[in-house]
Amino acid sequence: VVPIVVHLTERQRREVVDFPSLMFLRKIPFRSSRRKKIHHWALLAVRALALALLVAAFSRPFFDNDVGGIGTTLGPREVVVVLDRSYSMGYGDRWERAKTQARQVFEGLDVQDRASLVLMSKGAEALLRATSDRDRLLAGLNETDLSADGTLYGPALKLAQTILEESEQPNREVVIISDFQRSGWNGDEGVAFPAGTLVSPVLISDETTPNASVASLILRRDFFSGQERMTAEARVVRRQGDAPEERTIVLELDGQETQTQTVSLDPTGSAVVTFDPFTLSDLYTLGSIRLDSDALPQDDELHFVLSPGRAMRTLVLEGANPRQDASFYLETAHISEEASFEIEVRRSTSVSDADLASTDVVILNDIPFPQGAAADRLRAFVEGGGGLLLILGARSEWRTGLEEILPGRTGSAMDHSREAVRLGRLERSHPVFESFTGPRSGDFARARFFMSRDLELGPEGRGIAWFDDGSVALAERRLGEGTVLVWTSRMDRFWNDLAVQPVFLPFVHGLVRHLAGYRERIPWFTAGQVLDIADPAGLVFVADRESELPSDVDLVALTPSGGSVTLPATAGPRFLELEQQGFYPVRPPGMNPERPLTVAVNVDVAESELEAMDPEELAAAVAPRDTDVVIGAGGEILSVEMQERNQERRQSLWRLLMVAALVLLLIETGISNWISRATATNFEHGGSYVPSNT
């Protein structure tokens, strides 16, 4: 605009000659010719070069990413594609759209560019790392499937950061393709990409995400007519619906539909479905709760594995001449609706090997510790994994040698009748008091103790509960694979009134469960967990006591997708990664037992919460401070248009061309003005006129 204004305001004015009349003038045709010659070649070259640079700079939009040379970046790129494959990406067609976006990135790579494909869930995997082979990248992308895991951004972004830091490429770029679930980001991941890294988030989303899921399952066990029965209670949650709806929910047992119900769901809310009790008689009974499939089918089912329970057997020895009703409250406390306890009270002080073979816990109720062979059997019983409880009273006696078995040395009886003591401190983190960790779960301080026995803890003993005067109430010692507990007051109404307090029954249950080494079997695991098949302490949560897994032969775990995982026989652990949703039967190779050990795996229902975070928030948190985050509007923002915008941001050569052209035009202006002034001065001093036509 400025040169045009100067030209219009400073142009030469023609001299106007006024004539009174045109009648004396006659128009005569006049033709002139003049041959011009270039006198200033340098000025012409400067003008031509400036014009060429302007043409090249303004032709940038006509060059795409596939054209090399002048239209590309100043050097090759290191591109890391972080692809979210958590199961929430299975909503609708999100997964296919995400793979399409990744495919466009790989297809837009130049020959010298290198790219990596990082798969993101709760973990991270570099499927392909720093390769320029576009065919390998596309083949790896095509073979990638959704996982059954949730979302965590930290591990995948950390891996991308490592790849970029190891790269020697002059340009670095990270493309994050995800639905950007808010639950996977807490802001403390500590990810910071190298300086100059371009961060391009690609949001895969939908306008609305109505979804229903089987959020939880409660399995209640009881006995009826000598048979064990289970009641399944499923909770169904619906989010972001637009109207109430009815869905069908099914209970399957061993692959057969046994019960079907209809559940009414509000647009947003939950409903509980209780199925009729079913008899549980077989080991490793496979069960599933299935809801009608919707846009996210992964959270519409929940699997479990159940086996019949076995009651914990307790043998109480109360001596030949016990007090009246000495074990009455103990017997009463063993009665439960779940029928998980069996108790036998015997008026004796000795036990046989046959007695111990069918017993989980032995209770010596205010009697002297057995001697001779009976003592040796009790010690071997505990060392082999059994449980022993000593209830101290007036008849309990200490003798030499018991320090090798008991947690401490017992002393004389202490009378608290003038001022009753109470339980002052409990190790509530101990398994015995597991039932009392919650609020309003029980108050032991209400119980009064009028008598107790002194107990001095030994080096192997551990206190679990103390009276408010500082004396020990309950102590523990580990002996081999088993446990010995000592309670320093009787369990009746003579030495204390604990037996009539509400906490007594769950307290006794906690004692017996801990001594028996009881562990509630887990009906299912969550995808992403790892199970050590060779670890007895971990296997107790899965396997039935009667089942056996040979440790000296290889094992094979069949995956829900139909594959197999070999677990070789080694002296160390045998880890089974639970990556898929469904059932994992484990068996020796070549064998097909009717009821093999089976593990159920479910997805983490927290992933069903599809609320998305702002991609700009995450990108800004990981991007270097010297880089602007590239964010588009709408869904898949790395479309062809967005790729061109991203590419344009990386092109610095075109700006340099524009600057160079402007500099040359300024130089040309100075030179031409100088030549014009020199020519005019020469003409005024009598020189011949030479037109300045360069």
C-alpha cells in the first residue's frame, strides 16, 4: 500500500498548454522507435532475486507434507505416537477412529523421519521404537487390539519422554491419541518433554456417552438343609442417559443361563438386582452376570469363580474336671449363619494324631499345657500350619520348656476386683481385629476384667492387646507355619464380662480365622493384576484347599481369547499376567480335568466413568515451556486440515524467504534511488540523457 500511495502523490505532472482553438491544428500520424539497452545488470539481478523469493514464499500453501526439499522442516523429525488402548476406547467406534488418526500420522512421515508407537493403558508398551520403516509402523498398528485395562497417562508419557531424550533428530513431536479420561491424570506424573518438542493431542470423543455397567456384585453364602447356597446381588449403574429404560440382566452358571431379570434404570442412577439363591456343590463353578450390551460392552459383564466352603474345625480341651459351662460361650460363638465353624469340646488334656489331622485350631481352655508325646504332637501341629490358643485361668501352669512354644512366660493371677481393668490398646491392624477397623464396629472398652494372668513377653512374642494398666491381654508367636495365641483372662463371666458384650462373637471369629490361616477366596481379579501360581500364600486366595497344582511339571493357562500361556516348572515364581477379561483355567499340558483351577478376571469399573478432561490441560502440563500446544476444535483434531496447520507451524524456511525478499527490496530501492540521482545530476551539467531502464 505504501509504494502505491507514494506513486500517486509524487508522480510527475504534465505541462498543460492552453490553445484558443483547434481549427488551425491538423492530426498527423507519428511513429517513433527506440532500442533500449540494459545498463545496470546488478540492479536487475537484485530485483529478479527478490521477486523469486516472494514467489517462493507465497507458494507455500501449494506444497504438502509429502514434497521434500523446500517445503519440509529444517531437518528430520522424531515422532512418538501415544495410542490409548484402554477399554474405554471401545465405546462405539472410538477405537477405529483412533487407529485412523495414528495411521494418518504414519502415512505423513518423510523419508528421514523416525517414529515410535507407544501403547497406553495403566501400563505402557513401546510396540515399535524409533523406526523409519513406515510399513512396519502400519503393520504394527493394524495388529494392535484394545486391552481390558484402565487408563494411566504417566507411564506412557514417561516412555515417550525417554524416547525423545535419546533421539538425535533436530525436530521432536508427540501425538497423544486418547479419549482423555480425567480419572487417569492427577497432575503429579512428573513428565516434561525436551525443549522444542511439539505436543499434538488428538481427542477421540462423542457428543454424548450414555452407558450402563455392572458396577459391583455381592455374593452371600448360607446353608439350607445341609446344602451350601449362594445369593448374587448385582448393582447396575447408568450414566448420562436421556430417558428411563429397561434392560435385561442374566445370571450364568458354568456357561448356562439360569436366571433372567429385567431392571429399570433412570437416566442417571443405579439399581440393585437380587437373584434367587442357587446351590453351590462343585469346585470352581464359573459364574457371570451379563447386561444387555450397549456402546461399551466391556463393562456389561462381570465374571466370578466359586467353590464350596469348608468349615473351620476347632477342638477345645477343657480338662477332665472342668468348671460348669466353662466352654459354653466359646461354643455359642462358633454358631453362625454361614456355618463356617465346627467346634468339638472334649474333657481331656491330650490329643492324638488323628484328632489333629482333622482339626484347624486347638484351644486349651484353662488347663495345664499337655506334657510328653501330647506336647510334641501339639508343637508339630502348629509348626505344620495349625493354630493354638491358650486361655489362661486359675488352672493354667507354667513349666520349663514352654518358652520355646509360647510368646512369653506366664505368671501369677492378678486380682482387679477392687478396680476392674479394661482393654486399653488394640492393634487394630492385626487380622484378629479386622472386623473392628471401621467406625462404630465395636467397643472393647465396655468390657470389665476382674482377674487376669501376668504375661511377660519373650523375644519371639508380640503383644496384640493390652489392659489399661499396661499388662498384656493378648499375645502372639509365630511357630513354623502356624500361630500360637495366649489370652490372659478366661472366656466366661467369672473373670470378666467380655462374653456378654456385642464384640465377643466377632472377636472369637477373628481369633479362629487367624489361627486357622483362613483366607476368603477372591471370586475375581482385576485386569492388569499378576498372580504367582507357585506362591502358596497367594494361591490360597484362589485355589480350593483340596485342589493341588503340581510344582514339578509345566502348567498351561488358557486365555479368554483362546490363546495359551506356558508356566514352566521352576524353583522360583510362576507369574500369570491377567491381561484379558474372562476366565483363565490352569492345567498341566495334555490333561483336561473336569474342574481345573480357574481364575476370573474383570475390568476396572472406574474406567466406565467416561468424563473427559481438557486435552489442553494435559498437553500444557507435559509440553516444554518454549513450545505452544497445538489444539484444535472438535473431535479428531488431527484431520488433514489440522495436519497442514501443524506442518505450517513447523516451517521456518518460508518466513526466512519472506525476510530475505524484503531485505533485497530495500537494497534495490536504495540502489535505484542513487542511480536516479546520479543520472539527473549528470544531465543538469550538460551530459547526455540516458534513460534509466536498468
